[in-house]
Amino acid sequence: MESWLFLALILVVALVGKNISLIIATGVVMLFKLLPFTSKWLPTIQAKGINWGVTVISVAILIPIATGQIGFKDLIKT
């Protein structure tokens, strides 16, 4: 029960601060807690989540290079 209260408090703070990423993250974790079969996934997500997140952010950063929005010309200017 304490974990639900803690997550609810984090959700309230995220809502007040209008932090969409934290709102989504808290909502997903609360949803995972509601579903009985996901309790086995939580340790895996905890262990690997940072690496997955860094990978997603890296992909987002590399997309402008792949689409041609950023090229060597821009790199030289920088």
C-alpha cells in the first residue's frame, strides 16, 4: 500500500509541475502494478531500463543525420 501512496504522490507532483514524461512513466508503473503477470517484468525493466532509455534517446538524436537534416556541413560550422 505504501508504494501506491508514494507513486500517487509522485503523480501529483508531476501533474502540478506539468512534467509529461514523469506523468507517463508513473502511469505506466502504476498500470504494471495493477496487472498480475507483470510483476516478473519489473526487475528486468529496473535492471535494463536505463540502457533501453539511452538507446531510444540515441536513436532520436541520430534521426536528423539519417534524414539529411544534419550533415558534415553543419558539423564543420559547429
